[in-house]
Amino acid sequence: MAESTFNFAPPIERAGFVYHGQLFADAGNLNRHPRASKDELNELLRPEKAAKKPKDPVGHWYVAQLKHYGLPHTKDKNAAKIRLLDALNTNKLKVPADLKNLETTLKKEYDAANRKAKADLMAKAPEPDTTTPAKRRKHKSPAPDTMAAAPENKRKGKPPAPDTPTATPPKKRKRNGEEDAVPAAQPAAVKKTKQAEPARKKEPAKRKEPAKKELATKKTPTTPRSGDGAAPQSKSAASSTPKKPALGDMKGLYYLTAPVIADKWPTLAAAPKSLKMLLCPDGEKLWGSYTLGPFNGVFLVDKDPHDGSFHFVWRGTDTSDPAKLKFATGLGDMRFLNAKQIEGTFYNLHDYRTTFEGKVQAGARQCPRDALSFAIEWDDYRQANGWFGRPGIKVPEGERLPSGNFAKSSTLAALKANEPRYFPVDSPEGTPPKEEQKIKDEPDVQEPDAQPLSVNTNARRTSYIPSTDAFYNNSPSAAPSRYASADIGQITGVYDVQCPAIEDDFLESQNNLKLLLCRETRSSKVWGCFAWGPYYGVIQMNPGPANYSPASVTLGWRARDKDGGGIRFGRGCHGEMEFPEPGSIQGRLFGLHGGVMEFWGQRRPGPKNCGHPLSEFQQEWSSYRSEVYGPREASESFGDALYDRNGNLNPRGHYASLLERNHRG
């Protein structure tokens, strides 16, 4: 039974579980825990008041128990506790049948490997010569007792040949000046020395020669050899060479400092924690995202470092010019100075080199985004802009082109099999690689959707005013759209718009109208903003479209007139929009410029990003009311407000008192 407790074979890993004498569940980051019994979980999750409360385990212990009992996975400790307690209360805390089969299979494999490893270890047992003298000394143990009883007689009369090895050490000690080698008052000490001396005395005659040999053997571990002596040498060699950081050790939120961004946009950089970077490992890939002032996007890191640096390709949105939204791609590199600090460079993000330094957020390393969201955003940029291969780099005068060529990458294979990566090598300055020259020779593919629609009066659509019955109907049309299954989140973006009413009266607006739309991911609300001629405004659709359909969606708008200096919001400021197919919109605004102002447009290529956060739309929407009536009081609610949250008159309000209060003075 005692032998079964020893594990000679290495652990076996499979399907998120590890078997090493018993089954362990891997909760991530090599945190492995065995299965707890129902009684243990009951004691932890439902402790009795009289009993002493047991110590609460760490969070990943509860995560491992979820895997052991086949419950839904979560990384939150409290959520894991609730799921385990719920399973206990409903008597559903059972080990799944497939997990039992896996445990049985792993146990059989491990027992067989353990027996084989034990047999190999026993075959390499030490030679019997080293154990025989010890056994002989053990059998001769009564002899030292007789010697200890009469040590003086032992010195006078020489013993026979078998006892000479045990008698010689005291004589040698006499030569070194020790007169009483074996004191009579300490017989037990004599017994120990006499048993230990034969093991040390293997060299004949002189005492000094073994000392030299002992010194020589102490120096031998410095030379490379097999066995234990190689361990110190390998440790010193490992400490001298930099260790390659694991992808899991890079995960986390990093707060950055970027001198170029801080000098150009001091207001954006002055906000606390406004410059940041996320790193999220996903198997053999390492994803990242960046927010550097007006620049934000994602990047994919090459998992193989070159000269201690990790190279990456970035794709992002540039909102540095408020009048024009741009999408850009480029290269970069970063280095991990230690476990917490990084530094690196983005090429052609703003200047040729945008350097940054950063430090990981204190506490547990976490990434608030999952890896799938990085991959989706990366693919959105690629599909919309046709970005394949190595991004082009504009090198200013006096700077050097980062050397590199193309190689097939396993890191990017999951996204596109033939998409190359940036793999740096040393190449002569000014000589681009052959693959790069091929890409430069390819003609640029012009995206027709990226160009604004030309103004053509013959192609303008006939104005359409719907009936009042369907005016406030946001339900989908009776005829199902063939785009109903498409992702409605793709309406977020920048649209090039035509609006005949504006373009005819304000000629400078021709081919220069755009509409920004942003859909909230956790609700169906859609925000928008426009700058058409003298009108600057914001749009709200609540609820927004559920799918692509020709059905109309009602909206409310609030706008400023920079020529007249007026502010318009509230009653009569409404409209409608349709989203018949992906990338296409059409709609009408009532009461802004004339009676009905019709518009239509096409979405620019790019990811689901309009260049502005949701908070800006919400703040702009609220600012109209605050400018006219002042800030909302803390006690004021929408129940007694003059206008509801959509800017319309509130039917539940007391009109007389509210009008008197709001127009007082």
C-alpha cells in the first residue's frame, strides 16, 4: 500500500484535466486542484454557526470544482460559489458520466506508465558493493561494545587482522597531536567513530594524500558532467541568457506614456489612464488593442521574438482630423523590460516613430475583452479595406526603413492561410525585399463605396411621406428581408450622404455631407450626428432597428443653427430612417430645413467604429436642454419633467406649473 502513494511517471494531461495519482482540474495558469467531495463543499458553502468556519479557498479552486462537476464555467469566484451551492440545493451536484469515463481511462494509462517508470528505476539501483560493507559493519556491531568496555587493553594488545582497520584511526590521530583518541568516559562516541572510520579510510598510509584528493573532488563539479553536477552550471547559464517570456505572462492592461501624443494632443493625454494597451493571449496568438489619443485599434503580435523584441502589425482608426475619419495600418515592435514594464514603437501611426513606455496595471492580470472580439475587429479592417500582406511604410528623409521580409506565419494561419506576417531580418538599407516589391507593383484597388455619391438631380429619389398609420410603427415589414440574418451591428460607421435640400441651398456642401451612426451593443438604441450646411445636430433612435429591413424606424433629433444661432429640440423635431440592406440607409428629417428633408447614403468601408464614443453622443444630447433650462435638479425625475427623455412633451407632467417654472423670469 505504501508503494502506491509514490508517483514515478509524469502527469497525463487531457481535455483540461491532469492525472497524477488522482484527477486534477486545470483552472488556467497551471492552477490545478483535485475534486472536493460533497461534504467538503457543503461545509464551505453552508457552514454551521456553532462550528468553526473553514478557510475560504482561492477563486480558481472553485473554478476547478465547476469543471469536476460539469457545471457552467466562470472565472468569477462568487458566481462559481453560487453555481455550486445551487447544484447542492437541487441535488444536481454529480460527476458527469463522460468525466468518469475520462478519469477511468487516464487512471489506467497512468498506472501502466507508473509501473514501467518504477521498473526502470529499480533496474538502475546502486551496485551491491556499496551496501555490503554496511551490512558487514552491522553484523559486527557487538565488537565495538567490547572495545568500549576496555579501551586501554585494546591499545596494549594488537588485535587480529580483521580488526586492524578500526584500530588504525586512533593511532593516526596520535601523530597529529591528539593523545586521547578514544576517551574512556565516552564509550558511545567511540562506537560511532569506529563505525564511521572504515568508510572514510579507503586510502592507505598517509593522511595528507586523501585530503588533496578530497579537494580535487570538490573542484570537479565545475566541469560539465552528467548527474547532479550539471544543475548549478545550467542555472548559471540560464541566468546569463534572457528568458523568453511566455504569452500568458504578457496578459493584462498596460497604462502608457507616449511623448509624441502628449505634445500634439495634451488635453487627451492629460486625462488619467487615457493612453493604454491591452494584451490578450489566445492559444499561440497574442492579440492587443491600443488607445493613444485620437488613435485606436487592434494589433496581432508575432509570437517568435527577434533580438528580444516582439514585432506586430496594427490596424486602427485615426480621428486626428475631425473633418475626416481615416483607417490605417502599419508595423510596430515592443520589448518586455521585466515582468511589468514594456516599451515599443508604432511606425506611421502619427509620425514615423511613435514610441511608448508602459507598466501593467497593479493586481491580477486581466483583460476585459475576449480574444474573439480582437479577431472580429481585425477581420473587419481587412475585409473593408483589402489589407493583405505587409503594410506599406512611409519613411521620411534621414530615417531607415525597418528591414524585413515575408514568411508564412502559423500565428496568422487561423485568420487567413495566405496572409503573410512581418518577420524581421537584416537587409541592406534602402533595399526592400522581393515580396515587398511585388506588393508595391500591384495596382491599388479602388473601393467604389469609399467615394461619396455624386449629386445628380436626375438620379434623385422622389420624396416619400409615409401614412400616419405607420408613422410610429417600428415593427419589421410584412415582407421579410433577405438581409434579416445579417449583423445589424454593422450599421455603426461613417456614411457619405446625399441630401438635395441642403446641397441645393448650400453649394459648398455638395459631395461633403456625412452621417455618423453608433449602435449600443447592450441595447437596441442607435445614436447619430450630422454636420450638414449650417446645421450641427445629434440623432437618437430608441429603439433602433432590429435587423435590415425596409420598415421605418422613428427618430428624434436636436440641432444647432450656426447661421441663425438658434437651438432646436423637443416637439416637432423627429424623423425616420430605413436600413434596407447592409451599408445602405435612407431617411427623412422633419422640421429642420423646410418641411421634409430627405437623405440617403452609403457606409464607408471600415470596422464597426464611427470614431466617437457613446458618451459623446449622450453628452451632446443632454447639453441642449441644459443650455436652455439649466442643469437638471437632483430631485427632478422624468415623471414631472416638461420633456421626456426623447425630447417630447411629457404627457404625465403638469403643464401649467411646469411652463410657469421653466419660463419664469
